[in-house]
Amino acid sequence: MAVIWGVNFSVVKYGTQMMSPIAFNTLRMAIGCAVLFAIAYARPGRRPSVADRNRLLALGVLGHCVYQLLFVQGLALTRAGTASLVVAASPAAVAIVARAFGHERLPMKAVVGIALSISGVMLVVGGTLKADGTGHLLGDLLILGAVVVWAFYTTGLVPLAQRVEPAQVAAWTLVGGVAPLALLAAPSLLATDWGAVAPLTWGAIAYSGLLAMVVAYLIWYHGVREIGPTRTAMFANLQPIVAVLVAWAMLGEVPTIFQGTGATAVLGGLYLARR
């Protein structure tokens, strides 16, 4: 999951440079939605109740529409490596929200780890601002907003993930996000010159739609059910290592001292907060 999503930062960054961010995002999500539905209904097992399905659809608006709008637009405005380090604050945000809703209790070591991770993210964002003047601050803040949205979404899934099969969770939440996103993206989709879309861009859409939206999300939901939202999010913190290295190789984003120091703090927090 961490490797797939780590590579995905550069893939999405490339894709949103080649076409409208909201059009790219809607296409990849539509592909993921179709595949997840095929998987969910090809597998035997109990289907979610009408009430659970409605809850999943509502959460999908938050976790797949609002989150993706913030994430993709933010990524289009900042560096892929920097975005990955901001997203690494997800475990801290998930832990805080989960604790507020009474889902998990955190030992002091975990609290220290969360504080260290947040400090690392602040260092990365502050370093970007210092290095670039105005920097990519708006993009970083949009990514940070996406992190907060994801924390509420993940915490809201906890009771549902205990009784609904992961493929069903993934499929129905994605439907909840794709439907409103498609309406918002309609003007951009109609304005796109599809004949001019390069094969590599189609490849980016396929990678991001099939691997990032299907394979990685199935792993995520399975983790939320088996080991809880905070520990699952902690594993996702390995993304920055992959993302920074891939962005360096693919996009020429040379890592900065702020990214290196921030990544050390973030991963140090991951080590302390693991259980």
C-alpha cells in the first residue's frame, strides 16, 4: 500500500500537468469505482444493509469527493515529495480524531510520536515557504486540509469496517465520492481534447485508477478492520520515502534539507507511536 501510494504522488503530479486536475481525478476514480464494484459483487458474502450502504455513500462524499478535490488540487500546486510528507501527518490526525470519538486510547509514547510527526510536517511546510518565497504554501495547505478530512473519514469507517466486507466498503464509498465529483468535473471533461491525450497520460490514469484506487484501498480497508485506523495509518507513513525518491527520479524534484529533516522527524514519530 505504501509503495503504491508513494509512486502515485508522482503519477498524479504528472497527470495533472497533462490535463485538468479535476478531469484526471474523476477519470481515475471512475475506473477504480467500476473495478471495485465488479470485485465486490463477484465475491460471495453478505451484502451491506440499506442503512450501512447509505452510511458508506455519505462517508464516500467526504472521503472521496471532498478529500480528492483537496488532495489533487493541492498536489497540482506543490511538489510531489512535499505533498507526501504533509500526507504523512495522517496518522497523527487519525489518532487525534479517533481518540476524540472514543475509539482508541493512546499511550504516552504514541502521543510523543504524534507530536514529533506533526513537528516534521511543520518543518517541511515551513522549509518550502522559506526556500520558495511564497512557496507552494496554498498547495501544502490544501493537502493538509485533505489530511484532516481523511482523519474524520477513516474514523467514521471504524464501526462499518467491523461488519462490512472491505471490497463492499471500498466500492460503496467510492460511488459516494465519484457521483458528486463527476457533476463538478463535467465542464472540464467536456472541454478535454481526448484525441490529444498522450499514451503516457492514459498510463498514469490506469495506474492511479487501478493500483492506487483499487489495490491500495482494499489493503487500507482490510487494515482498518484488522489492526485499527491508527496503526493502518502509521504504515502509510512509509509513503514519503518512496514518494520523495520517485519524485526525484521521475520529476527532477531534488530533495531539500527541510524534506530530509522533516522526513526523519515524521518517521521517528512513526517508530515511537507504533504498537
